[in-house]
Amino acid sequence: MLSETVLTESFLPAWPYRGEAMHCWDRQTYASKYWHPVAARSDLHPGEVMEVSILDQQLLITWPAGEQPRAFRNRCPHRGVAFRKGATETGQTCRRLVCPYHGWTFNLRGDLLAAAREAEFEQDFDRQKWGLQEISCRIDGPLIWIAFSDQALPLEEQLQLIHAEAGETWNAAQQQLHLRRRNLACNWKIAHENTLDDYHVAIAHPTTLHREQGPVRDYIHRFSRCNNLLETPHPSGGRFLTFGLPPWSHLLVWPDGRLAFLEFMPDKPDRCSMQLRLFATRDAMEPASADAWLRQLLTFLEEDKALVESAQQGYDEQFKPGPPHRLERRILHWQGLYRKKLESAGIINVERSQPTIAALIESTSATGSAANGCSGM
Ligand code: FES
Ligand SMILES: [Fe+2]
């Protein structure tokens, strides 16, 4: 697989980690090129609906009985009001979606069933023209995924190495045990790259992650076009797998079938949200064990927080990155993918000129944008 893989020779310079224009391009254009998990499969059931928010977009995820889950903008097509307010963590039983403003009523397939005083519209009124705005939605493994653009990378390719190396575990881990979010004072790329960094683990996490991953001499890297993998022998037997995935995600797989899915989503140029989901096969873990596992992971992630926030200050000072180490190849692999996206948008050689970047973004993000607006702009 390595032969298909392009590894760049140096780290990205500081400018993609800074500034409002790059931040907006990441949220609008880069994000639209990939699928995003929005809910655990175990949190939504047939006949239910849940509200989710991702990149400031409000969505409804519905599961019509006997069909597959579907995703819609949480906006009534009449005057743009949301059907429900705020995100919920689990599905709610629902037969009809009724708009709180003028009462238009939809089924879970997004079809308009009825509008109040339907015979009195100014023009002929055709219910079929006024369904909810749908976006792509799929189940894969323990997660429900959406894509904002039909130009997004096929989900099979986005998850290729997981399917190839851990497909059985991925599909068996049905139960989400915990969902936690934390804010980090750094650009999302710094946090993402830190989690792709196999050079720092023995130094920065000697009593936490390093104990799970074992001796550095046993580390094995694998690459597909869009994914990378660190494989280490787990102290209790079997393989401990750490996948790096676009756009900003990671999957940790324990030999006993536990999974941790980790994302770093952009909030501001120098702020991101870490989201951690823990999964196990149904009824496979006592709550106390699941809580202990969560605490252990949050401890090692807390060790990273100080490091990534310090690195952000370096990038803010126009720091020039040094030489990559062999154990940082997963960072170079992801940066190669990201560089290609920048190049195809025509912004790789732009130095720190934010107005120029903004103009290029304006001219290249007309199609397939994830977010209509960009917070902080
Ligand atoms: S905005 Fe929903 S019915 Fe008018
Ligand atoms: Fe770390």
C-alpha cells in the first residue's frame, strides 16, 4: 500500500494554521470534501428523529420505519424556521415534523403532507415541490454519516483502511458508551497532527498511551491513499490499531473490540473542538469499566492539550517547522492530502497575504461548500 502513497519531504509552513481566510476555507471547502459522523447508530432508531449541529449547520436526522436514516437541513422550506431548537444527544419518537411557525407538516422522509389553509396560496401550490432539503446520509460501522456535497470522497475510500484492517470490529461495536467534547486553544490541524504524531508518545505520555502502544521499535505503519495506520502489539495480546482519517479524525481499536473515535473540528483560526466517542459491542462493558476507560483517555488527551496550545503560539509567531522524523510519517501523509486540496484551490504558494487567500477562496469555493456562513468571518 505504501507504493500508492505520496509522502511530502517537509512540514507545511505556518500560514495554513493561521488567519480567518484559511479558517473559512477549511470549514467551507475542505470540510465539504469528506463525510462527517453526526450521530451514533445506537442513539437513533426507526421511527425517531434527532437534531444535530455540525460546523454551525442545524440538521435533522430521521429514520423512517423500514428504511435507512436520512438527513435534512433543519429549516422549514416556507420561511426557514427550525423544526426544533438545539441539538439532542439521542433520537426522539416522531411520526410527523410540524413547523412551529405556520404549521407545515412533513413525514420522516421529508415529504410535505399538509400546509395550513392550503387552498389560499397566492399561486398554485404543489406540495411535492416543497419537501425538506435533503443531504446525503449513510450508516457505516457504529456511526451515522452525512456529506454536505455530492462531490465528497466516497465514504468507502474515506474509511478504506478501517474496512480492510478492522472491518469486523468496526461493524460489531454497536454501542456508544460515552461522548465527550473539549475545547482546545489551537488550530485544528495542530491537534490533528499531534494525534498522527508517533514520535512524541514515549516522551509525552510515558505512563498513559505509551503503555498501551508498547515499545517504539515494534511500531508498524501502513498507508492507503487517504488513511494511515499505526499498528502496535498490545501488552495484553493482539494488535492495537490507531487510524488517521481525513478530514480531522482518528480511530483507536483495542484487541478486545473497544473503539475510540476522535475528531478535531475547527471553531476559530486558533480554537478547535475535540470530540471523543467510545464504543464497545453491546453489553460488553460494565458502566464502571467504561468510566475508567474514559478517564484514562481523557488523562492522555489532557497531556496533549498543553503541547498543542504551546505549538499554536509558535505558529502565531511565524515559526518555521524543523525536519520531520521517521515516526512523523503519518503527519506527512495527511499533509500531502491537504496540500493537494490547497493546490487544486490554487492557494499553496500564497504567503501570508490574507486578502489574497480570501480572494482565491471566494473564487474557488462557489461549489460544494459545507457551511453557508463561516463563524468568525
Ligand atoms: S416557516 Fe414553517 S410553516 Fe412557515
Ligand atoms: Fe499525544
